[in-house]
Amino acid sequence: MITLDFSLWELGIFLVGIAFIIGSVYLVKLFKSLSLTLDTTTKLMEDNRLVLRSIMSNADEITKSSANVVDKASLMVNEVEQSVSTIKQDVIDPLVSTITILANLLSRLKSFDFRNKKAK
């Protein structure tokens, strides 16, 4: 028969040793998981950095394109304004003058005709 003879302090050291081994295993798992998480985070940050650079360059191009569109629209509005001004001066103003003259002429003819009818 086997007899075990040990004292209480030896049992305490044995339990501390087992706890140290179990704790070490869990710490290794924790550090491995933390390492994978940091690797994934680093990769995501690098990918996001590239995407952000792309977005910033695209935003710059969009801003430049918008400025060009606004400039062209401004030029077109100025050309339309000049065209309307030219049409007003060359067409509408002479037409209004001619219609005013015709209206005055017709009112004189009407008053002349009215006088002739009264005289008869």
C-alpha cells in the first residue's frame, strides 16, 4: 500500500503551482486573441486610410468640377442676359414704338371719321 506523507505547506505550493499553470494557459489564450484583434484592427485602419485618401481626392475633384460648372453657368447666364437685352433693343422697343405710332394714327383717323359723320 502506498502512503502519502506531506505537510500542509507542500499542498499549498502544489495548488499554487497548478493555479499558475492554468493561469498561464489562459493568459496565453488571451494574448493570442489580443494579438489577432490588434492585427485585424491595424489592417482595417490601413484599408480605411486608403479609402479616406481616395474620398478626399474625389471630393477635391468634385469641388473643382463644381466650380467649373458654376463658372460656365455664369457665362451662359451673362450670354442669355445679353441676348435678351439685344432682342429688347432690336425687336421689342422698335415694335412698341411702331404700335404706339399706329395706335395714335388709328385714334386720329377714328376722330377724323367721327367729325366727318357729325358734319353730315
